[in-house]
Amino acid sequence: MRQLITLCFILVFQVFAFAVPQNSEANAEGLDSKDLMRQEVKEVISHHLIDSYDFTFFGDKEGNYYGFPLPVILIDDGLKVFSSSEFDHGNKVVEKGGNYYKIYHGKIYKTDAAGTINYNEKHFVSNERPWDLSITKNVVMIIVTGLLMLWLFSSLARSYARNGGIPKGVGRFFEPIVLYIKDEIAVPNIGEKHYKKYMPFLLSVFFFIWILNMFGLTPLGVNVTGNIAFTFALAIMTFLITNFTGKKTYWLHIFDPLGNSMPWYAKIPLYIILIPIEILGIFIKPFSLLIRLYANMAAGHIVLMSLIGLIFIFQSWIGGTLSFALTFVIVLIKVLVALLQAYIFTMLSALYFGFASAEHEPEEAH
């Protein structure tokens, strides 16, 4: 019952957070109320998917935003540090050290005092971009999640030490999950001999993705795992660990996949095809990891926000109620998907680590 109340609370606040200020430019174009609302829904979904330089919870019709600014850190003719509030949510141009900067579609560009944005022949922005090391909303949530995990598992470790290996409190919830990852993911895919050295990464990445996915369902409006830069970073870590810990048989399987099964002169024509495929597979594996996590989470956010937007577009009890009911079902599915995507990423990473640490001869694999 408490879980149901929590889901309803989250959903109601997501609907509340969806309310955005009226778009005066759209009004100036003579759009009717429904067309205006559709345009606002698109803008809110777009804003939700991209990272931002401030932590905004919601806005009102007067154009007031409620949240807090974050530090902007730029390297452009020296170090420039200032508050994102100077941008006034993208409405103002900021001058620092004789250079002018403007936020445009979630990115900072160098511009002039008027905030001019130039385009090339392909209609891409041609303005120069400074090196951007800012603490954005996604970075804040990554730090918060990291600190939360540090506190949770430090508490779990202290609980083990105080109670003779028996967890207490919140540790009773996390211990079965840790054991499941060990017994059902790490050991079967990597093996008893080598699984321990991969466990810190597997546990970290599982809980990291899971907690961030759950934060994405809250009214905070975060979309960390739906950001391809974040999933790319996680996939790169799996790629590096796999290839830097790969044993001799792992590399022999790539560069000598047929082993001693046939004479060397008979293998040459086959190797012209097989070896490039094996090398390509080294990069396809992490690429599939990053695309799977990014696409599933981003698509889920788009569907959820679109359904919430329909509540405002229909502006009727029947349409709004049906949209709200369908949104509630999607939230339930998203809770499952949040856990499932963390599980899949961890499982596939363990599978790749198992390939890297296997000690059989290449011909035995075939």
C-alpha cells in the first residue's frame, strides 16, 4: 500500500512539475490554446531530455522559475567561473573577460553582445564553443548518487562488523541483492576463480544505474541515464576493464580464432574475413551497451512526459483521466525497467569479463 501511495505521489508531482509558463512568442504567432499547449509540451519534453546549468523544479505562468543555480566553469582565454543565474535561464548574454557567452539549446556558445547565433550551410550552429567543465544538473545527480552509495555501503560494512556478519537496518534490503549479483551474475559468467576482482565494478555499476534510473522517475526532472555521454562513459569503463584484463586465450581467440584445427595455409583466406570481424566485435560490444541503456531510458522519458502532456492537451475529464491512468501504468513499468536496465548492463558486462578471463584453449571454444 505504501508503494502505491508513493507512486501516486510521484506521478502527481510530475504532473505538477509539467506546468510551464506560457510562451509569449507562440501567443504572438496567433496560435490557439491547444496548438500553444502542444508547442509547450514539446518544449518541456525537449528541456527534460537535455542537461541544464541550473536545477529548476518548475516554473509559473509569469516566467518565474523555482530552483537553484549551479556553477559555470569555462576555459576560454583563462579560467572563468560564475553562477548560471547570470544567464537568466538563457534569456541573457553573459560577458566575462571581454568574451560574450550564451546558452542555446542547452549548450554554451561564444557570441557577441547581442547574443547572435550563426549557422552554417547545413543549419548547424557555427559559433565557437569554450571548454566547458561546468557542474550541470546531471553532474550534481551523479555526485549525489555517489555519496548516497558511499553512505549506504559504508553503513552496510559497519553493520557487518558490529553484528558478526549479520546485516541490520537497511543492510537487510541490500544484502540479498549483493548476493544475487555474486551468485547469479558474476560466478556463472566469470567463474569461481576470477569473479572477485570484477565484483567491485559490477556492484558499483548495478546500484549506480539503478539509483539514477529511480531518480529519473522523480519530479526532479533528471535524465542522467538517458544522456548518451553518460552511457558512453560507462561503456568505456567496461571496454577498458575487458581488454586490459584479457588473458592470452582471449587475444588468441581474436587473432587466431581457428587455433590448430587446420594447416596455416588453409587458414589465411578465412582469417582475412574472421580477424576483422573479431576486432570489430571488440568495439561493438561496448557500443551495444551504451545504445541499449541510452535508448531505453530516453524513450521511456519521452513516452512518460508525452502522456503527461496529453492531460493538459485534452483539457477534459475523460481524456485527462484516461491519460492519467495510462501514465500511472507506464510509471509502474518504468519502475521495473529501471531495475531491468541496471541488471542487463551488469549481466552483459560480466559476460564480457568472462570472455576476457577464460583460460581454455582457442580450439576448445569451437
